[in-house]
Amino acid sequence: MTSPLPVAVVGAGIGGLAAALALGRAGVNSHLYEQSARFEEAGAGIGLGPNAVRRLDEWGVGKALRETACMPLALQVRNADDARELGRLPMADAFQARYGAPYLTIHRADLHDSLWQALCRQSTCDLTLHQRLREVSQTPAGVELHFENSELAQQAQALVGADGLYSQVRRTVCGEQAPEASGHWAYRAMLPMQDLPVAWRKLQMGMWLGSGLHVVHYPVRGGEWLNVVVLVEATDTATTAGWDVSRTSAQIAADLQRCMQASCNELKELVALVPQWRAWCLFDRPPVVSAAQLARGKVALLGDAAHPMLPYLAQGAGMAIEDAACLASHWQNASLSAEQRLLNYAQARWSRVSQVQQRARRNGRIFHADGLLRSARDAAMKVGGARLMDMPWLYAG
Ligand SMILES: Cc1cc2nc3c(=O)[nH]c(=O)nc-3n(C[C@H](O)[C@H](O)[C@H](O)COP(=O)(O)OP(=O)(O)OC[C@H]3O[C@@H](n4cnc5c(N)ncnc54)[C@H](O)[C@@H]3O)c2cc1C
């Protein structure tokens, strides 16, 4: 008896690795195709909500993850202008008790590596690097994949597009639409904790809210590094997205100076400690409106390919991990056709990811508010504090 064709997964970022891992745990062989010639998981720190950590724990990745991740004790939100505390949310034990998993902060490369190591141990996935998908066609037997540097088409029983913001697979599912530039930029840096004043060396997440600006920082890599992100509104946008879009030091300095004019000295001093920033122009797409945007026939989308979002809920990778778990659970139902299984996945996911995309956009407006909206937000934080900052609808999901 011939073994069934594998499920093809295009893109070996966090979403693609998570998909291959979850499928493998469900007994499904996959083939990962990645355009890069080698794994160079770039980026900086990311936050993983308990909704993501719970799934990673179920996949047996949690132990390795915790060797490099940090478990912040709390999230402290402060006013960027005068350093006043606006709210505090206890996290570590409180999240474990409430959601069955903690909130972790981790370097993206460490998360990528933990997923990859788990996948290697599973032996359910082949990986081909340096394969850039060009075109996809659906056939009665499955899916045919055509790559840029190969004449030979590859066959699969189904295709999962985990190929990020500029997804090629997306064209097959919902046609061409360019991602939207938000007008927001993220400037990111990692600072060695040992070089920082004691006040910054805390096992907690910090967030500072100013007009047209917010700053987030947290420890990563076992607490040896502080990940700092300054998010600003700018008048120009990049033509490409990426972890390190070229933007001159002078442009970055001008942006920071303009947006941080009213900021307190404490914050300015932190920013001044950064020798070099990496720039990220933030793009997203309008929130998903139906299951049809996540799957078509034997092709499904996952992660940023399906629902890129602004990082203001810190859930892009989290949603990709949730997608992967959901996809694998629906793919297990062998009595259904491939099309029906992928449709069930899309129907189970679309409203959740849409809600997260919408809330991320809304948070951008709230975090950067000015005038009356800012005063109302601060007053609400004073009264509602931890309750407003916690998100059971998200973390318990
Ligand atoms: C500033 C910032 C902060 C963030 N913070 C957080 C956070 O705190 N928490 C969180 O959960 N998320 C966060 N995110 C979002 C998160 O990083 C992404 O949502 C997540 O990494 C997306 O993973 P992905 O695998 O879907 O896509 P990607 O990481 O983009 O991976 C796509 C992969 O596909 C490959 N590929 C692309 N096209 C092709 C092709 N044609 N053929 C073959 N391969 C291809 C690419 O090389 C890449 O390896 C943040 C994002 C930004 C910008």
C-alpha cells in the first residue's frame, strides 16, 4: 500500500513550524518548504500569552521554552510623560492559576529553535530549504506546487500557506490584495541587562503610554537581555516589511525626538542607552470577514499569511500557534474530505482571529490617544486597573 501524500506547509516561520509539529502529533506527515537557504530567525523579543503557552505545553515544547523564556511577575503601565503608574496586572502565578499557563517573554529565535528541535524529534516532517513557491494548482488528487528554482512540481494532499505577510499562497485563496501600511513604526533593540541601571532590571513587563507613542520592554533570554520596543506614528511608510527595514539612524533619531518631546527623563534615558535601533514598519490587513478568507478547496492559510495584525495585543505568533492546533485537530477527522476538513478549520478560526485583529487596531488608538480620550483612558485605568488589562476572552481561549 502506498503511503498518502504529505500535507505541504509553505513557510518555516513560527506558524509553519507550529503547523508541521501539530500535524505530526496528530499522525500526519508534512513537507515544509522554506524560501530561505538556512534558518535565520531574526527579530527580537515577543510575548506569548497563556493561550499560546498552553498549546506549546501540550506539544511538549514548554520545558525547552522555559529554559530561555522569562515569566514576568507583572505588567506595569505608566504614563510616558510623568512616569506615573496607570495600572498594574499581576501575571506569573496569577496567570498560571487563572489560565493554566503563564505569560512568557522570549526571543523569537529561541521560540523558533524550540519548535524546530521538537519537530526534529518527531520525525514526521521533511524540510526543503531554498524553495520559493511560485504557483499552486489544485488537482483531483491534491495540490501541485511549483517553485522558482525547480522545474519539478511537488505533489501534496493539501497545502497550508504559512508564508507570512506577503503570502504567495494567499493569492490562491483570496486573490491579490496588498497589505495596508498602518503609519506606525516599531523601533526595536536588545540591551544587555548587566549594563542597565538597576531600575530597569526587573522581572516584569513595562509599558509607557504617550500621545502618538508607546514603549514596551521586558526581559528575554533568561533575563540577560532587555527587549525594548518604541512604537511611533510617522508620516511616511516603508515599501517593504521586515524585521530590519532600512531606515537611517538620522530618520530614527528624528522620529524619536519628535514623538518623545513630552516624555519623562526616565524614558528618554532608556532610549538614549540604545546604540542602534532596528526598524519595523507595521502593516496589517483588514480583519477577516469570513471562513472563505482562510481556506479554499485543498488550500488553507495560517498565521500572518491569513491574518496579519498590529502587535498591540502581542498575539501574531500566538494566533499562528492557535491556528496550527486547530488545523491539526480538524485534519485528524479522516472520514471527511480534505476540503471539508480545511473548511471546518476555517470556520472554527475566522471569527476569533478577526476579533484579535480588530482589538489590536483598537489598542493602537487607545495606547496612542491624546486629549480627552487619553484622560478618559487614564481615569478608567485608575478605577478598573488590573481588570481592564486582563483579557480572559483572549487568554482562556
Ligand atoms: C514589532 C512586532 C512585535 C511583535 N510582537 C509580538 C508579540 O509580542 N507576540 C506575538 O505573538 N507576536 C508578535 N508579533 C507578530 C509575530 O512576530 C508574527 O505574527 C509571527 O511571527 C508570524 O509568523 P508566521 O510564521 O505566520 O509568518 P513569518 O514569520 O513571516 O514566516 C513566514 C515564512 O515564510 C517564508 N516564505 C515567504 N514566502 C515564501 C514563499 N513564496 N515560498 C517559501 N517560503 C516563503 C518566509 O521566509 C518565512 O520564513 C510582532 C510583530 C511585530 C512586527
